[in-house]
Amino acid sequence: EAGPLHTPHCDNNCPIWHIDPRVKSAIITPRLLQLSEPKQNHPDYQNNRE
């Protein structure tokens, strides 16, 4: 059985993420792109091998 229909003003348990329109027009700066990259391991890092 299907749940309630999706509307623009669903409850908090809605499986669809509602994005504020202001977020869609955000400016992506070089700093934001840099922060979005995964952090690199230190060159001297050794994995804990058990």
C-alpha cells in the first residue's frame, strides 16, 4: 500500500528532501570546492594492521 502523496509541504518524515530555492542559487567558491574534497592522509600515516 502506498503512503500519502508527496506535496511541497510534507511532514518531516517525507523521503524526498525539500531544498530551499535560495540554496539552488548559491555561489560555489573555490574555497567551498576545496573543502568538499576528501581529506588526505599524512605521508607518515601507517594503517593499523591487526
